[in-house]
Amino acid sequence: MSAVPSELKRLHLLVEGHVQGVGFRFTTVQVASQFSVAGFVRNLPNGDVEIVAEGTETDIHDFWTALRRSRVYRYVTREHVSWSPGRGDIREFSISY
């Protein structure tokens, strides 16, 4: 990522639905690789999936739009979204365990 920290935004997204065991994390990483975003995706014990993405607001929106268009997003029944300033402490997008 090349943005200076003051330009960075952080998206915190929790998705509910049948989102584990369908390739959701793998697809999220694939989609993220097409954009200048860093962050992680991980399964939560309650069956939800957590996504944290950091980059410019435009890059994050483009990533989120592409993810919503992916085949696995049909399993999402609800989204919980929050935004915060970016920290610049993440260098890549990966699956977190």
C-alpha cells in the first residue's frame, strides 16, 4: 500500500449467514489481491466471518463491491459494518487463524 496513514481508512465487516465451509475466506483473499488493500479475513467461533480491510476509501469500496459480486457472497444474510481511520500496521491481505 502506498497511501500515507492520514489517507487510510479501515473497514471492519462482520458477515452472518452460511459463510463458513463455502470458500468464503479464500475468495475474499482472491478478491483483495485485485486491489490495493491490506487486512485479513477469519472465521469466528459463532459461525460468522470477520473481515478487516485497510486502504484508501476508493480501494476499500472497490474491494467491497467486488466481494459482494462474488459467488460466495450469496451466503451472506447480514452485514455489520464499521469504519475507522487506518493504522498502516498491516502490509498484506491474508487469512487469519
